Amino acid sequence: MSRAFTREEDNEAIADIGERPISPHRNLVTERGLAQIEAELERLRKELGKGERQEDRERLATASRDLRYWTARRESAELSVPEADSDVVRFGMGVTLEGEDGGKVHWKIVGEDEADPAKGSISHVSPMAQALFGKSTGDLVTVNGKEWEIVRLTTRE
């Protein structure tokens, strides 16, 4: 196989990295989420510069694609901060739930890009968040056949 043929295949692979899908949902963000977007944009600009200096086409393609994604997410971001005295579940709030078995979980409802269930944050479009919106302490919600009671709401964490 000639080297020229290999390089052509490399170019094809780089060209086919595809775009990152953009969610059709509103891009609600917390203050922390907005800061994360800004930090990612800054990181990607630096990554793009490294790729240009090193003439690394794969790095350039990946950084360019990701930069397009995060630029679009920044442009569509809607900062939403819950009212400090809200007594119903809203975007950006923390919610402590108690399950039927007495076990408790705590979730903060955040934007899609900052959600990390392993770290206690869920997306506002998740089934759990959707079930919680508009509910108050003492209310019951059922998600995936399991019942939960809202035992505490927090607006700042």
C-alpha cells in the first residue's frame, strides 16, 4: 500500500468525525453551568492553537467540531437562577427525596451539559426532574414505578 493511499484514508477519517448533536430542549444553565461553558470554550481555543502549531489535523478537526458545539451552546444558553424563597421545585434547586425504603437521595436540577448523576446533579429534561417540577416539600412523585417524597428544597448549594 502506498503512503499516499494511507494519507488519503487518514483525511477521510478526519473529515468524518461528524458534528456533536445539539439538544432540541431549551438550554437552561445555572451560574456554574455558564462558567463551565466559558471554561470549555477557552480550553478549546487553546487546543485549536496547539493543533495549528503542531499541524495536527486530527486535533484541529476535533477541537473545531467541539468549539462549534460549545459556541452554539453558549449562544443559546439561558441563565436561570431560582428565587431564594421558592417553595416549589424549580430549575437550579436542590431536592432531597426519601424513597419507600427510607433511603434518601439529593439531586440538583441543572442544564443538560452540566448534569452528572454520579455527582448528584440531574438534567432538567430527565424524567425525575420533570416529575419534581412544581412540587413542594411533602409531595410524592413516582418515577419508574418507585415513589419518592420530597423532604427538603434548597436554592443555593
